[in-house]
Amino acid sequence: MGKTTLGMQFLTAKAGEPALFVTMGEHVDQLRTDARNQGFDLSGVEFLDLTPAQGDSMDLESYDLMAPAEAESNPIGERIGEIFKALRPRRVFIDSLSHLSYLAPDAFQYRKQVMGLLRYLTQHGATVLSAAEIVVEPANADELQFLADGIIDLSWRGERRLLSVTKFRGAGYVGGVHTIRLDGRGMTCYPRLEPGEHQRGHQRETLESGVPELDRLLMGGITKGTVTVISGPTGVGKTTLGLQFLRAVAARGERSVLYSFEENDQTLRCRAESTSLDFAEAEADNRFALHTIEPLRYSADEFAERLRDEVENRGASMVMIDSLSGFRLSVAGDDMVQRILSLCRYLTNMGVTVLVINEVANIAGETVQVSEEGISFLADSVLMLRYLELNGQLHKAIGVLKKRTGNFEKTLREFEITKEGIRVGEPLTQLRGILRGFPELVERSVDSDS
Ligand SMILES: Nc1ncnc2c1ncn2[C@@H]1O[C@H](COP(=O)(O)OP(=O)(O)O)[C@@H](O)[C@H]1O
Ligand SMILES: [Mg+2]
């Protein structure tokens, strides 16, 4: 479950601080081997082995080492006392308190013993972390909750390990469940993102795309520090359009970052090159970064942590998430909308401009679907790409469905991907039925149009 790893982490967190590991379950040799495999430096950690096999009489009387008054007359108590005087440990980890309950005759005795032990340790200047197998003895769970100043819950959800703080006396903490990872470097925790905690002043600037007709469609461009959703069916050019904005940001000398949940590095680079949206140069001087994310290997918490690193340590100014369906896979089981909302809120609080790619299922249908999940709620602007059939030929069109921060053109324009880049045409004013995907030419003379 990770309790022992967390204990090791706690004991070795501050180099040079004497620490004590009291084990009642696993043997010291095993603990040392495991800790070494996880890369912990045990030089400051002393072990006290209270496992039943260690020769000490394990009768209940001798286990009553917790009552300070009786500590002198109790062999294990004396051992603890000795080791305390010698070590003066600042950190103590007990693995686990549950083992005591097997030895205590009843809940009252158990509580008395645990309280005594904890008082003894804390009065000697130690901070105590203790493992407990709540699941094994729910009857004692309440007791432990009462005794502890803080409770850290470790659990599983499917393949994922989770951590949550359910009690923490005297200080604030981030609520909810957080992803943890256990590997060759011990435990890493990815705290849930709290958008409200982050704020950074920024100016409301307009970011041009660099394609004049597109900027005219947007009546200037997109607004810095807002969320733009690029919506459309597969293959229509959403990723390419996003790259155009990222490149424009890079051209301003700022850093833009693409998180690709869908395509691999190679595919993306090839297409960017073949459409004159090559980003190698910007990448070389840190104005661009491509991160390909394998959805099933990252949780939303880990993804948020990586995003924060980009924003807070590398100064990312624009972030593109390609796509929402890929992101959905990485939040498996969680509320996707809530997660993406809190990410976007964090990013815009920090003045970062966000592009979210949203793939819609219908290629040419009756409805203009922005998304099945109310994603339009998070969008300050929605750019829509769609296919349209004209004189028996397949064309693409681009339009703005929404822009909270200003005016925009209400007509569609033809959209094309060429090897020279994105090309946007003049407004398609002489067509009707565009939104349904079956446009017809409106019968009227060219001069009466303007
Ligand atoms: N060099 C090129 N010239 C013209 N069209 C291209 C070129 N490279 C890719 N495309 C077109 O770009 C489209 C893919 O764009 P993409 O941005 O990946 O779409 P989406 O992200 O919406 O799935 C395809 O329709 C493909 O035909
Ligand atoms: Mg794409």
C-alpha cells in the first residue's frame, strides 16, 4: 500500500536528523533491503526490532511499555528508553500501531497503550508517524483517528494509488485525493491543483495568429490569458490550426507548449514540417516545447504537476492540449469536466493562453456540436472547423462560434491546409446551409452583395 515507503520517506527527509524506525511486523533485514532498493539513505536511521521473533517475551505485560510511569519496569520500555537517550530521534516511524491491537486485551487497553506510547515519544521531542491497517480492524479506526493529530489515507483506485489527508490539526491542507507513485526513488505525491491559490497579473493583449484572414475573422486575434476551444471532426486541421497560434507566440519570443495525447512526436514533426509550421528552430531556443503524453501512464494530478512546472519554472505563455479525448483517458474515473476546468482556471489565472482541441464525432450533421460534455462552458472562444460539400467537392470551413472578450465575424470562411501553411479565404457570404454541411449558392447578383 505504500505505508512503509512513506515512513522511510519521512525518516530520511532531513539529512542529519536522527530517526528511529520501530518495526513490529517486517524484519529489519528485509526493511533495509527494500529501503536500499528504493534508494533511501539509511545512515541516520536506527531500527528497533519488536517483531515477535526477536527473542523478547511478547506477553502482554511486557508490551505495556507505553505507560511512562511503568516504563522502568518493562524490558521493551527500557529498550525504547535506552535508544531514546542515545539517539534523541526527532522522527519516529512505527510500523504499525495495528500490531499493538493484536496484543492488547481490549480496546481500552489498546487505547491506553497507544496513548502512552505516543505521549512518551512526543514528550521526548519526536514527531511520530505511524502506520495502521484500518481495513483490518475497523473497530479501532475511530480510536486511532481520535489519537492522531493528522491522518493520511492511502488507497487504491484501479491501477492508481491515491493519498488523501483526512485530518491535520493546526494547519491547512489540500483536500481531496491526490495521485501518488511508488518507484525506484520512493514515493512521489502529485497534489491536486487548486486554481484559486495561483494568481499572476497579466495584460489583456490580443494575440494574432499570423494568418491575416483568420485574424480578421477573429477581429484581431485571440485574447491572451483566455481559453480557446478548437472544435471539429477528425483530420479537418485542428492540430495544424493550433500549431499556427503556437508559432505566432513563439515568434513574439514567448514560450508555447504542446501537450499531445494523440499523436507521437514523429508524426507531429513531419506534418508540421510538411505544412511550413516547423518548430525545430523555436524548440532549439526554448520558445517551443512538445510533450507527448501517454494518457494511460499519467494521471490528471501528474499532468497538472508537469503543467505547473512549465508555467512556473519555464515561463510557458501558451499551452495547447491536444485533445480533450486524450485528456479524458488520463483522468479515468474522475470528473473530466471538473478537472479540465480547474486546469484551465489555473492557467488563465496565471495569464497563460490556452488552446483546447476538441474532436467532434459528426462530420457533417444537422447540429453544430461543440462538444458532448458542455465543454463550451470553459471556453472563452470557440473556433469551429468543419467539412462542407460544394459543387460535389469537399471543402473545409472555419468559423467563430463564440468570443467572450470581443466581437467576431459571424460568417464562415474557407479553410485550407497547404504546404505553405494555413490559408483562410474571404467570408462565404453567398452560401446558405453551411452550418448543416450542405451549402447552396444563394441566387443573387454580385453587386447587390455589398
Ligand atoms: N503538406 C500538406 N499539404 C496539405 N494538406 C496537408 C498537409 N499535411 C497535412 N495535411 C492535411 O492536414 C489534415 C490533418 O490536419 P490535423 O491538424 O492533423 O487535423 P486534426 O487535428 O483536426 O485531426 C489532413 O486533412 C491532411 O490532409
Ligand atoms: Mg489532431
